[in-house]
Amino acid sequence: MSVEEPTPEEIERNARIDRLAAALFLAFGATGGTSSVPILRPVAEVLDAFGVVQTEPDSDEVQARLASVPGWAKERIREEAQPVPVEPNHHGIQETSRVRSAPKRPKRIPKSARGVIANPDV
């Protein structure tokens, strides 16, 4: 089994996502709120996909704050992130086998099985 090496773009994107996830972790912690750690990475991925970037990534103060996030929190964010499922194609043709086929049409319906109109005046 061969493992593909990540491209430089993927490495840069993963670094941006890690910084965003750490910033979200700090933001939720600073407000006293609780956040589910596994949801932070997918949220950071969506924010990155929409073009949200961490402001002033080269700022010493920002980097110092991000460095203060414990390593266990960063690892937990990475490890417990749920993979985003692939969107199903609702417009494509789905091949499915028949569950059951219709019975044959009868040649003649017996009189006892026919519907009878009880009151024709109504």
C-alpha cells in the first residue's frame, strides 16, 4: 500500500485549518462556553472553504495565544474530527433491483369479486 505525499497546497490548507480550529477552541473557552471538540475541525474546514482566514497570522500576540492551546486539545481536535460524508447525487439514476413484480392481470373477474352499486340514486 502506498501513501500519497500531501502537496504543498494541502499542507498549507491543513495548517490554516489547524490555526482556525485552535482559534475557535480559544474563542469558545474565553467566552466560558462549551464546545464539542470534535466539531471544531469540520467547522474550521467549512470556514476555510468559505475563505475565512485568521486575522494577522504573523502577529506575535496571535501566535503566542495559539501556542498556549494545549497539545492534547490540538490532537483531540484532529483525531476526533468526524469525516464529512460525500453529498449524494439526488438527480442521478439509481439502479435498484425490483423488490416484487405485479401479479398477472386476470382474464375474467368473478361476479362475487365485482363491486356492486347499492344505491344508484345517490
